[in-house]
Amino acid sequence: MFTKVPPRTFKGFLFITLITMVLLVSCTTAVDSLAMSHLAAQQSTASVRAGGSHQLPGGNHQPPPPPDIDNQDLNSRIQDALNQGAGPDDLLEGKPPEGLFWEELPVLDNPAAARVLDTPAGTVSQNQGEKPEVSPDTRTAPRPEPDSTPKPDSEPKAEPAPQPDPEPEPEPEPEPKPSPEPDPEPEPDPVRYVWGSSKTIHFRTEVEATNTGSETATRVSIGLPLLENNSPYQKTTRTGTNYPIESQSGRTATFNIGELEPGETKTVVVDYKITIRPVSISSTNETVEKARIAYDKYAGSGNCHTLAVGFVNHAKSMGLDARVVTGYKRRGSGDITPGSLSGARHSWAEFRVDGLGWVPVDLTHMYFARIPHASHVVETYSANHFLRIGYSGGNITTEWRNMIM
């Protein structure tokens, strides 16, 4: 009733059955891997939502990636083993063909494989660069493939309501910088004299006394005002007299000439050497400008002495130091020339500039702060220019003459 099956046919049947089971287990393993990957993803998501990591027994554990098992590649290797001479008996007796390792074969019926998935470390240890060592009784089950579906790191959190920016603190007002003081105006150059070519003259004063009476005149004396000078544009030196000076009061010198018989004449002579220099000033200042105001008011035609007095009084009213000068100047322009100075008496003025000295102003000839020629000869700065005669007996007449020799 039973038909005997040849051994080789029976072995072929077993081999086919084994291959079929391998394929079924591979499919089952793939399904399990997908299920475990889905479970691991859910656990990971739950852990993220709860604010922590998924805890497995034995500590933090992430399931290792499943082995990459390609059924087509496995069948190809089994076929290559068969082509190399391996038979079903070799596969059943646990001898893997060359190039095929036990750990690459799917586990058919090994309860320990199911526990590997829940074991922290399993029974497999593997170092980098080494083939995994698998226990004969507990082979590692295929690891589930990771789910390639991108998962959000975490559920979106509600953003907090924007807080209004704090009001910026007001910046401190910068301290006002002191305004720079304006540079002082440069001081004008100091006023200086500007000199022209000097001229030296010989000046002579003669006083002639005559007794026109019938009696002898005794103790005859003559009081003669001498030239005085402290103006910078003139230097005056007395060089001699023909009678000795008996006494002097101020600028008036007294000469005693003795007795004069009726009709007799005697003459007193005083000689001077005078150097005159034309002068002007180099610049101006407050004093000069004040003096110009007085000059503009009085300069022009008129009596030279009256104009000079008016200028001096007005300059003094503005706080200036001024004076009248009496002397000699010939009519017209140019330097003074030799000859009698009869009719050449003249008056002009001077004002004083601090740090410099006296500055001339001729109101008649329209010279302000200058005398352009060696034309003015200073006699005196006061009104005391009278000749005095003293005697006893007789009748004395005098004649006073000034000249340029």
C-alpha cells in the first residue's frame, strides 16, 4: 500500500520544503520588522510628547537597526552553494556553504530569537570591523528596518504672546560744551617813528641894547629866553654866548652888560646848533585816532596859534596829553633856509603816544602826525617868551633878532 520513495527523491523533496519555509520565514521577518519599527516610532513619539526618552528595560535603549536581508540575494547564495556541490544534507546537517554564514540565515524555530528583541544587549556582541559572533542556540533575529517616514522632533508648541519691548532709557543729555573763546584780535603793531633825512642848522639869537638917553645907563641887564627843546624830531645844543650868563630862571637867562653911555649900543649873542629830522609814524592806535578827531575839527586856515590851542584843548578833553609848540617855520614847503626869521614865527601842536613820545600836528599846513621836511624849529612850549631889560639912568631900547646862519 505504501510506495517506497527513492532516497534521492526524498532528499529533493525535503530541500524544496526547506526553501519554501525559508521564503515564508523571510516574509514573516520582514512583516515583524515593519511592525517593530512602527512600534518603536510610536514609543519614540510618546517619549518626545512626555518630555523624555523612551525607557526600555536595562536603561535607555534604542533598537539596533535590523540586518539588511535581501531574499533575492539569499536565494542566489543558496543556488550558488548548490552549484558548488552542496546538497540538502549539507544544509540540514548545519554545514553552511562557502560564503554563507549562519547569522545570515533566517531563524526558523528559535524562541530565544524573540527574546533578543526585548533584551538590552541580546546574545550577540559585535565590535567595529568584526563579524558578529552568534550563539548556536540563540541567533540574532533580523532587526526591523527603520521607518523612513520623517517624524517631527516635537509637536508644535504654542508661542508665547510677544512681550512689548521695554521702553529705552533716555540717553543722558550731553553736557553742553563751553563755546570756544574767540581768538583775541591780534594787537596792532606798536606805533613807531619813521625818520627822514636830517638837516643841521646854526641858529643865532641876538639882543641889541642902545642908550638913547642923555645920561649914562648903569647896571644894564638883559633877560633873554633861551631855546628849549625835548621834541624827538629836533636836537638843540647851545654852542656859546658873548656875555656870561649871570643867572637863569626857567628858560630865561640873565646877562649883565655893565654901563651904556648915551648913544652907545651893546649886543648879547647866543649861538645854537640844531639838527632837524622829518618825521612820521608807522601805524595807528587808539590814542592816534583820538588825536585825529581833534585834528579833523581844527585843521585848516586860520591863526596858527589859535588853531593849535583849540586842538590841544579838545585832545585833553578826550584824555590825551597835548601841548602847543612855538617856534619858526618859513612860508611855503621844504627845508628851512638861512636868513632872518623875521615874520617866520609859527605855532603847531604835539600829542603824546605812550611808549613812543611826542607826535607833531601842524593844523595850518595840514600835517597830521608828521612833519615831512626839516622845516620847523622849536623855540618853546610855553607863552613865556618875553625879553626883560633892567638898567639905571639913561634910556635903553632893545632889538631882538633870530636868524639862520
